[in-house]
Amino acid sequence: MIDAARYQWEEGRRRLAEYGAETARHRHLMVLVDAVVDELRRRLGGTFTLAELAAVYERAEDWVRETVAAATPPKSRADVKDAALVQDAAFALYARGAVDYAP
């Protein structure tokens, strides 16, 4: 479970990086990633394991979509389609804070 989740998270992080850090698209997606990370911090706190994070990931689709929608300007609602990429990239970023994280 954890290995499969970590693979998906890293794929999301990689896909996000493909946009290039200096592009408007990347900056916009990072705003959404930050919103999801904030929600993860609220849900998990600062001390967590990768197993706990993977358990949250399994049931995150709905709340991530809602978080992305809330963080997206109204005329850009079509960006909710990016929720899966944002979810995976946010989890990859947040995973680095797990007590048992190892690259």
C-alpha cells in the first residue's frame, strides 16, 4: 500500500515539475498544492507516518477536489480537472515530513 502510494505521489511531483518552475501554470498549480498541504497539516498534524499518510490518501479524492475548487478562482473552475496531479504532488511534498520518511 505505501509503496504504491509513494509511486503515485512521486509521479505527481514529476508531472508538476515538467511544467517548469518559472511558468505561470506551475505557479498556479503550486497554489493548489499548498492548499492541499495546508489541509493535510490540519488533518494529520505535524507528526505522522507514511502509513498514516497513505491511509488518508486512500480516501482523499473528495476533500482534495473540494480544496482545489475552493482555492481556484471562479472563472478557472476547469482547473479542478488537475485535482489528481495536485493531490499526488501535495502528498509527495508532505510525505517528506513523515517520521519514517526515507528517499
